[in-house]
Amino acid sequence: MADLRATAIDAYGILGLPHRRVEAWKYTDLRSKLTEALPLARATGVAVTEAEIASAFSADIADLDAYRLVIVEGELRSDLSSLAGLKAAGAEVVSITEALQKPPRWLKDSLGKINSQDRDPVAALNLALMSGGVGLRLAKGVSLDKPVHVMHLDGGSDPSSVITRSVVLVEEDASLDLLESYASLGETELQRNAVTEIEVGNKASLNHVKLQRESGTAFHLVTWLLKLDADANYKAFQFSTGAVLSRSQIYAAFTGEGSALDVSGALLMRGHQHCDTTLLVEHRVPRCVSRELFKAVLDNEARGVFQGKIIVSPGAQKTDGKQMAQALLLSETAEFDSKPELEIFADDVVCGHGSTSGQIDEDLLFYLESRGIPEVQARALLIQAFVGEAIERIEHEPLREALSKASAEWLGVSFD
């Protein structure tokens, strides 16, 4: 671990805090946004009640039938988590804080090594300073009877930085439904830098959902480092409504043939919120499929960013890769910046990308109003339908319904 930290510190020393002259950070200038580094949070075992958890995440999310892993100030809290239930179900769970002293072999072989990104300053800073997180392993053939819910809860009494790193291994023929959710206890300023390293083994499957609803004073930087082995299946969805500035990075690499990836998301922003989704999918081997669909709803002076790149390496024939980003602008001052990219170095592929942005279709709005639906509710219905195309890709029904309800709450309407 000391060697990993030293290498990461050197890398960050060279790269520095990213700014707009760095192409990958052109639309999200951290150097101008993060003018002060807050002290690292100290895991002090602060008391957290079930009522506070329900309030922070919403009762629908907090009460999902799932194995809970609750992380407060970076510390995995056994008193709030389902450790015994997960162990009985066949999963292995470790606290990163404790495991750094004596890591199990599977964690030692994986931490900092799953699709590592040497040129990403945020990931390098995370590896250098990480002080918590969770390790989760499903051995060959293990399938859990319900999802695992990793709940990050922060924002206590003092402004702080929370830097965590988690590792998820889904080994051969295993399957997992995983929800990562992020919420705040209060309105205290928070700077989050979280990395999750994920490996999906041969013929394994992972359904992965992220929910971000942190306070309006939070800076949210989350990175997924993903590696897909042969015949693996990975589906992911990201839903964001919180934080004053957020950036979600997904680095995915196909390392085994015959695998499939489907990543989608929805962000709903208003005020002066800034939300950036940056995605890099590397097709390194033949016969793999990738799909990406992201929806943005932006109001007031909110700003959304989508950067998606698909790279097809030489020899990665029979690749099928497509991506789409769409934005709905609810005001004339909202902004959406989209940069889809393809780099193809093979000749037998099917690849495409697209991006659209616009306002609510006035003809559709008139149609609904002509049927007696009030304008406010008609607009909400159209927005809900726009976002729903992405939400419907979530396979877990209770979670899909909870996120549909969350989008309706953001709109300030009820469709009951």
C-alpha cells in the first residue's frame, strides 16, 4: 500500500488539480471551483439514527429490501450494516480501513490495479489519500437473494473531505445487484472523492445503480474503474439530483470476448448546479457490445456536461458500440455541453453516437392541455416521460419505482 500511495502522489504531483486547459476537464474547471482543500474527515463513530438515514436518502430508498453497508465519514459501520446476513449469503465483506493493515489476498491483488488510469488526477489523488471504503467479493457461482446497498452518508458538523475507495469483485458465474447511494446529514460543506474498482468475471453479471442526492454545498467526484472478463454482463444506471458540483467518471475496459455493457443515467439539475458525466469505454477484444444513454433535465442556470468516448482497439473486430446523450432545457439560461467521440482502429465494427438538446415540444404540451390536463402537470408528464426512457432500463422493479418517484418529487408533482 505504501508503494501504491507513493506512486499516486508522484502522479498527482505531475498532473496537478485539473483545469479547463486539460481537454478532459474543459467544461469542469476544478482549479477555479475548488479554491480550498478541506481537512480529511475523522471517522469518529458519530451517532446516526434510522430516522436520519430515512430523511437523507428518502424512505423509499432507505427501506429497500437489501443487504445494507453503511459508510459514515468513510468508516464502514457494522452497527448499521448487514454484515452477518451478507456473510451467511456467501459474500465476503471487509472494511478498507481495517484491511489496509492486513488485506486478504483477493483485495491485495485488486486494490489500485483494476483498470487503473495513470493520467487521471482525481483517481491518483484518491489512491494517495484514501482512508476508508468497503471491499465486497462474490466467489465463483455465488448469487445473492437481494441487492447490496452501499450507503455513503456524510456532512456532519464540520466542513471536511471524504476520500474513499471500494473494490467489488464478482467472480466467475456469480451475479450481483449493487446500489451505491450518496446523501448528506446536513448542509455542511463537503468535498467527496470516491473510487469504486469493479471486476466482473467470466460469465458473471452485475447490475449497478448509483443515486446521488447530496446537499447543495457538496462537491461530488466519483469514479468507477471497470473491467469486464469474457462473456460478462454489466448494466449500470446513475441518477443525480444533488451537489453544487458533481462529476461522475466511468472508465470501462473489455478484456474478454463476448461481453456486454449497458450504461445509462439521468440528471436533474436547477439553480447553479453543475453536473458532469464523463465516460470512456475501451473495446480491447473482439465481439463485445456497449450501449450508453444519458438524459439531462436542466432548469434555471444549471449546467450539464456529457463526454463519452468509445475506443475500438486494433483487432477488436465485431465490436458493436453506440451512445446517445439528450438534454431537455427548461430555461433559456440553462446549458448543456456534449462531446461524444469515436476512435476506431478496426474495420469490421458497428459504432455510432449522437447528441440532442432542446426545449419541451409545444405541440405535445398543447395536446395534453387540450385534454384537460393543467399546464404544470402536463409539463411534468412530458419531463417524466423523457427521463423515464432511461429509468426503465433498471431491472430491479422496487428501485426503478423509487427513482421514478424521486424524479416526480424533483418536479414537485405527484402522479398517484
